Amino acid sequence: MTRHISFGLEGRVAIVTGGAQGIGEACVRRLRKEGAQVVIADVASEAGNRLAGETGAAFVHTDVGNKMHVDAMVAKTLQMHGRVDILVNNAGIFKAAPFLEVTEADFDAVLRVNLKGAFLVGQAVAREMARQGGGTIVNMSSVNGVLAIPSIASYNVSKGGINQLTRVMALALADHGIRVNAVAPGTIATELAAQSVLTSEEARLKILSRTPMKRLGEPAEIADVVCWLASDASSYVTGEIVTVDGGRMTLNYTVPI
């Protein structure tokens, strides 16, 4: 699909957590195409360095659940670029298991990355944005912040938490000139989706039967919405959860596939 839309992000500085693959990678590529300076913050060093080399972004190895890592990554970003204009809080993992078999360790691991990580990075970056007079933060939620899949309880909980974190941040940071929104994707054609919900042809057809547009979303389509929310084109939008799911959340029944 040819894209000619520009959001005017030239020269801005962006951090993308979990930016080494999937939706995060698409955001990195889109932001670089827009002319933004981008820092990829991820634990996947090989993939992150490769993407940085391909795109001209910078890679900083970062465990978002570790405050020391987060503070060091933000300091490195400021050292390289002097400011932070955009944060894409995208890092996320999942652990699938029947509810009665979910371990405490797995539950903690998912909440540590998906929710605590978004809080730690969001707070650290927001402090710098407040000092410089403003910025935009986009958190990565999911339709599973509202819908529930019994086999990924901790992921569902983490994304519900992201929705509330987004609203709280938006209210708390408005006076600092910082807008905070979230994107809630439906099923996107990524490695994470392949491992979690697209585990068989039957599972794929079940998802398509609940998607009026009758296809999976592409990572680039999520990146487009992220860039819109990060840009001045959405200057009066804050505290919103923007659903990007091909109509799935609107549908009351199944559709022919």
C-alpha cells in the first residue's frame, strides 16, 4: 500500500520501546521516514542493532522493567539529541496458560514489562518533556484491554492497566503541555500474534469471522496512527484510547469469511 501522508515530524526526537520487531519496528521505520531522530529501546540487541543500522536510528539495550536501565536510556537519548519529543511505549510480552495454571512468576513478568515498564519509561520521559515545555506520549494498548482471552489473563490485565495509565497520565501531564494517548490494535500480522492467537488456521478463521474488514491489520497501519497521535495533527486529542481493529469491537455477531 502506497502511503503519501506526512505528519510533519522532521527533526523531532522519538524513543520507541520494544522497537526491534513487530509494531515497534514499524513505528521506528515510519518515524525515520518522517525525518525524526529515533532511539530504539529494547532487550533484543541483535535485532535492535540490525534495525538501527538499516534505518539510521540508534539502539540502546533497555529492560523497561528496570528503573536503572530506563534512566540510563533516557540519559543516553538526551546525550545524543538533547531532548525527547515523542515516546512510543510499545514494549510488551505475553505468557499463555489456562487460568488455573498461571504461575505467579509469569504473571509478575508480564505486568513488569507491559505495565510497570510503561509507567517507568513514561514517568522518566515525561519529566524531561515537562522541563522542555511539552511532548507527546503514545502507549500501546490492545483490544484485549477490554475484551478477554482466558488463556492470556496477565496480558489482558496489563492492557486494561495501560488504558487507565494513559488516562491518568493525560490528566496529570496536561498542564505540562504533554499529550498522552494510546493505540489499541486488533489482531495485527506480527510474530507476537502468531505465537498467541494465530496458532492455527482454525484460530485465524475465528478471528477473521469477528473482523468486518475480513483481514489482519498490518504493523505499518498501527504505525500510521501512532505518528498521527504523535503529531500536531492531533493537537486537541489527549486521554484517548484509539482502537485500530478493522471494526472488530463494533461487531455484535460474526461475519462470513
